[in-house]
Amino acid sequence: EVQLVQSGAEVKKPGESLKISCKGSGYRFSTSWIGWVRQMPGKGLEWMGIIYPGDSDTKYSPSFQGQVTISADESINTAYLQWSSLKASDTAMYYCARRPAVTGTFDSWGQGTLVTVSS
Amino acid sequence: DIQMTQSPSTLSASVGDRVTITCRASQSISSWLAWYQQKPGKAPKLLIYQASSLESGVPSRFSGSGSETEFPLTINSLQPDDFATYYCQQYNSYPWTFGQGTKVEIK
């Protein structure tokens, strides 16, 4: 069974750094893209970017380029989303999701990581 | 970026109704269109990919169609479990983009 398990909720102050994780299991991690999606409170889904763990090829949405960094460590089947300096507007739920070749889009999702940024 | 527009934004319906949600793309995306269902506090769930392919395990009352710029999602005989928010998403080109969502409410 394919599973994506995300790290737990975080409460941070503006200006702090943060790295959240997404661990895949039940499939060959290095050969499926992993993407990140933001959902601000009460709002819709926003595609942030995607990484291919096998070679770390990464694509970002222009809206998030330079604001976050997506990375992956295929040796431990884990993808990451990180911020160097959080803002209050980064408060949101963040989902990771797998993109296999069969569907071409996100077929399995993590449970979400709630990030709260408040002074 | 390709803009995805869903209509309506909210839909009120009764159990047993047939409902249709439409997604329009600002330019042609061929058939690279997916539909997701999201319930409060839960992650989205893939229903349809490549415009009309039903994801494994998804009930057959869900169906998708369309190509290029217009894509309907139809739910035949709405069930209590179907009251949720639905999102379309294009994956024709980066950045992938989602529609704003359609909330299906109980009438």
C-alpha cells in the first residue's frame, strides 16, 4: 500500500526557519515525482512545486519560487519543504502528494502538515 | 500560467440528484485534467485523471469528460458521502494549477 506520512504540526514565529517532511513507503520512491500543495485556511488548493527524487529535478510555481525550497533524500524515501524566513502569510496546511507515471497526476496524498506562523 | 475556472462555486443538491460541475481552462490542455474530492479536515482524493479515467476504487457514479478547454464532472445519483468540495487541476504544463473549487451542499 502506497503511503505518504508527513511530519507533525508546527508553530513558529515570523522570521524563523522550518523544514517539513514527507516519507513515502509501499512503492519505489526514486521513480515517482513528489509534489507540494498549499491550502490556506478556508481556501483552495495551490500547487507549489514538484521534485523527482531520482535526480532531484525540481519545478516550482512562479508564486513560490524563491520563497520555499523543495528537496528529497532518496536514501531515506523522504521529501522536504523548507522556508528560511517564515511569514505570517505562510500559515496554512501543506500536503505532499505522489505523481506516478500511470495517472500522470497526484494519486496519493499525505495527511497534511499544519504550519502556524504567529508572533 | 493556465487559469482553471470552475462553475458553479457552490451547488445545492439532494440525495439521488444528478449533478454536473464544469471546469474551463484558459487555453487548451488536451486531456490533462484531473478531478479531486476533498472533505473538511482531510487530504484531497483523486477521482478522475486524464479527463475521463476513473481512479481505482472510485464509484462508477462519478464520470468525467471533455477535452481542450471544457471539462464536466458528473455525479449520477448523489450519495450522502458525496457532499464535499471538488477541485479540477490541469497537468498539461508547469505550473500545474487548480480550479477554485466547487462545494456540493445538501439542499
